[in-house]
Amino acid sequence: MKAIIVRPGEKGAVLKDIDLKENVGENKVKLRTLRVGICGTDRGIVTGKLSFTRAPEGFNYLVLGHEGLARVEEVGENVNLKEGDLVVPVVRRGCGKCSNCKIGRQDFCETGEFIEAGIRGKHGFMREEFVDDAKYLVKVPRDLGELAVLTEPLSNVMKAYNELVFVQKRSVWNCEDSTFGCRRATIVGSGPIGQFFAMVFKTNGFDVTVVNRREPNQIEEKISKTVGYSFVDTSKGLEDVPDSDVIVDTSGYPSAFIPLLKKMKRNGVLLLFGTVGGEKDEIYSDLITFFVEYNISVIGSVNASKLDFEQGMTLLSVWKTRYNGVLQDMITKIVKPEETQDAILEKQKGSIKTVIEWSK
Ligand SMILES: [Zn+2]
């Protein structure tokens, strides 16, 4: 079968014929890949910058791709799925040793011995077909269809949001009418993850501002109007950024979010989600004093549980109706498998999410 393979540590991604000899046994499912999304992690792997990527044991290459959508072709015994069902595979697979992994919370693995499809130690989904364990497959609701390719990036946002709400139980954080209507969230970055954070916070009643160091492009303008959040260009100053209960950084650049901390309200949360190498900034003692005196929590969040995938799919179904056309607009480009490397490496102005179509 055709697959996009990378050699961890080296640059480039190529379309090759490979034979993995995977069999459909008990609890296993054979899947036909429909669509795979591309994200910054793929870019990090293909440019050779992501240090923790590695091939599966016994292989000198890795099949790329972790934002999968596939159709069930064949099921083994004890599988509660049927031919034709659409599924999204979970990315991280647990170590089998720690308490979190034993209860399906490998997103909180304590040993670090987990593997991740298309990233480290396990082949990903950029290939014509694959066999997977049924327990790692999330069934797509019928009404969602191919938009379910957005589930994986959204699942990580769901986890981060769920963590935030959990941490904020440390004080009374709901508003007087029981909702979150009096709370403000400011999101740094307007890529797909930033857009998803904006939608999740809006759906949960927050007042939302998305910031970037430039004007919104046409698609971002349309999404912000439809979803109902404000977009602030912070290259012109921070005056229009409101005081916030939550600041979410999706950029990974300290210079993008540290200046915004002066807008943080008491008992606020800094949610860190973006990762990028290279940029340096200082943590100074006045900032530490501010964190202490204001009860500021800092949450770093990565990956997601199967439950977060399911919750993400439910929201996608809601948004498909509520935010008419916005999810389709977020998929700004659909490419063929042979165009994968170019699609990963190019940074197109105005693009949000590129998706590879493997099969219809
Ligand atoms: Zn573990």
C-alpha cells in the first residue's frame, strides 16, 4: 500500500509502497483511510526539528499522520463496529504500567513510555489502510461525516478546557446566574487550535477575544463574526484586549503572551498549549509576585483521552448547525497524497487546515 513515510531526524516525507502485514484478529478492525489532517507537529517532524519523534521498534521509518478519519472495512471478533462505520483513531497508546494508562487516561501517562501514532513509536494514518484496536477507535456520529477529520485537533482543546474547569473548582468561579457568562477568555493565536478554543469557550458561555500580531484574514474575519468573538490585532497595542479570567496561548512564543499577563484578573488561569523552539524570554521576580498575589494557575496541557474525542465530536455536530459553514471554511485546502510534503512545508497566507484525501 501507499504511505507517507519519514525517517525521524531527517528532513522530508515521501510517498512509498510499504507492506506492514497487519492482520484482523480479535478486537481488531481493518480501516480504509479517508482523510488525514496536517498540523504543526507534522511540520516539526518533516523539517527534522521535532526531537522526540521516532520510528516503531524494528523499523527505520515512521508512517506520518495523526489526525485520521477512516471507514471500517472488516471487523474481528468482539468488535462493536460494523462495515461502513466512520471512525477517528486515538493518537496516544498507553504504557500499560501506570494507573492513568490503565484507565484510558494515557494523556496523563506517568512513565512517559507511551507511543503516539505518526509521532513516536507507532505508524500513523497517512496510508491507504491500517488495522487498529477497536478500543482506540471513536465512532463518528452519522450527521458529522467527513468533518470528523477535525476531531483530533479539537480533542486536545477539549482536554485543556476540561482541565481548566477542574482546576477552577478551587474557588467559586461560576457567575451569580450559575453560568460562565461573566468570564472572559483571551486566546493567543488564530490558527485551527485558536479557533477551536474560541468556539469551545463561546459554546460554554464565555466572552471571547482572539489576538494575533496582525489583522484577521478574510476567513478569520468571517469565523469571528459567525462564532461571535472579537479579534484584536496586538501589533497596534494591547488597549483593546479586555481584562481576562483565562489567557490561552496557542503560539508557544513567550513574547506573544507574557505582555498580556497584565490583563489577567485575580484567580485567573494561564493555559499553555503552543510549543515552539528557540525563543527566549525572562521570568522576573515581579511576575512571580503577581502570580502569587493574584492566585494565578498555570496549566500545561497535551494530548487527549477517548472521552475528549467523543466530546469533541459532539461539539462538531453542534457547530455544524450552529456555525453555518464555519467548519467547512476551516478546511482551506484538500490535497492528494503525492502533494503531502509540499502541503506540510508551505505556509500559505490565509490557510487554516490542510487535509489529505486518501479515499472517498
Ligand atoms: Zn503510562
